[in-house]
Amino acid sequence: MAVVRDKEEVMHPRWIFAVILGTFPAAAASAQQSHLDMRRQIEQLAATFSERYNKQDAGAIANMFTKDAVRVTSGNSAPSVGPQAIEKIFKTQFEIGFRHIDLVIDQVSPFGTDAAITVGRYEITGRGQDGPLKVDGRWTEVEVREGGVWKIRHSTVMPKIEPNPIVSRVEGNSVTPGIEAGPITPRTESDSVRPRISG
């Protein structure tokens, strides 16, 4: 006994397959659009940060961070935790003479719909007591959306450090190369980057 299926019943799996295949490109396009929207929002956050920095408004900058935010810089200083400590860091920068920041975003990686990890470069310039100041380097941030507003939860800033010159030391009867280390200070235009060799 042969079983004859209704023509509509046989085509039904094809329609399901076509619908499934049709939704994948739409879902991918939606995800790509969502990523682009998030990137634009993070770029706007960075533009607002730059604008506030360039106005030397440490309080407004601190308001861009979450209540539990952490800002880490290189060196021996402890991380700044919370908006008040972060505000103090920026006030100190302005007192030193830094006045202008340029931020470049290299990458925005969504972490769900309400968080992102951003990587970029920065250059801060100004004028101190001894002349022009310039510091540049790399930064990373974790941004979160709180109540529909993007805020910075974690920020890491790493200035570009010029390599320390190798200086010869006399130890006993041998000459051993050593590294002369010193504190990190902002570079000025009058600084020259030349290896020092002592003998």
C-alpha cells in the first residue's frame, strides 16, 4: 500500500527551510547595525570626554564615570576608585599645565547590549612651568549603559615610555651593561632622546 502525501504537506518543510535561511541574513544585518550604533555612541562618549577635558572641567569628567569606577595608570600610584578620586587626578593634570587631549578609537567590542570594551590612543598637550608638555599612549575602557546613559566603569591609561638608555657600570674588573631607571616624567619639546653612555 503506497502512501501519497498531499502536495501542500510535502512543500511545508521547504517553506520552513526558506524562512530559517531568510532570517539569518536579517539577524546578521541587525547585529551589525547594532554594533555600528554602539560604536557611534561610544565615539560620542569619547568626544564628550575630550570636550570636557579641553575645558579643564574635572567635575564634569568625573560625572562620566560610574560610582564604582576604577582608573588605572602606569607607575607606582594606586588605582583611583570612584568619581571623587578620578576628579582629583584630572585636577592635578590641569594644575600641572595639561590643557588639550586628542582621543582616537581603534576598536569597540560589544559585550552584550549594555557594555563595551574600547581600545584607543591618546595625546595630551599643554604648557608647564618648564615649557611645552606632551604625553601620548594607549588607553582601554569598559563602558556600561546605566539608565540609558553610557558611563565609564574601568579605564586604563598607559603612556608611551621612551626606552631607557643602557649605561655601562664597572663591577669589579668587568663591564656589565645595566639599565638606568628613573621616574616617569612628561616629555617637553626641549627634551632630547639620545642614549647616554658613561664609561
